[in-house]
Amino acid sequence: MRKPHTDKHAVKVNQQQSYVPARFIDVIDANVRLATESGVFQVSKDNPDSYPYRGNMVIDVYCWWYQWQPQRVCIRLILRNNEKPYDEPKPGVWFYCNIER
């Protein structure tokens, strides 16, 4: 299957464990390219806090879309419940790293 720009039926398919301390966020019903996702994602080091973007609160996370990584290295999750990243960097956390069908 080719990589679509949007897919409302896409789900988290790959999970990995971090071995170095990093910041994470646990989201409930966040949106990315029309897909609704819940789970733990690794927060971008370049932009570690949520910010307003086109009228929504978003956060940049390290995650692939159909095994494709954007040029800016991370994707934007649209937050629906005002979630905040974990305060302290933690190693050994399982997080999602790819969304596809």
C-alpha cells in the first residue's frame, strides 16, 4: 500500500523502548492526518512543549507516518485534552514510533 497523505483508519503499529532519557507524552484521542490516536509518544527535543498552530494546540513527536519520516523529523499531534509532556526525561519507556494501516 502506498503512503497516503491522510488516513482516518491509520493506527499505531510499531512500538519501541527508549534506552536514553527522553521526554514523553501520553495522549488520549490526539489527531494526526485525520487519524485519532491514543498512547505514549516521544516528544521532539527541538520543540518540547505544546504550542498553538492554526487554532489548535499541537506538539511535535518523533513518529513515522507509513514508515516515512518528514523532513522536519517529527509529526504534529493535535491535542484534544490539553495533555502535557512528562516533566522529567525517563529511560526505558515504551512508545509508539509508526502510524499506518
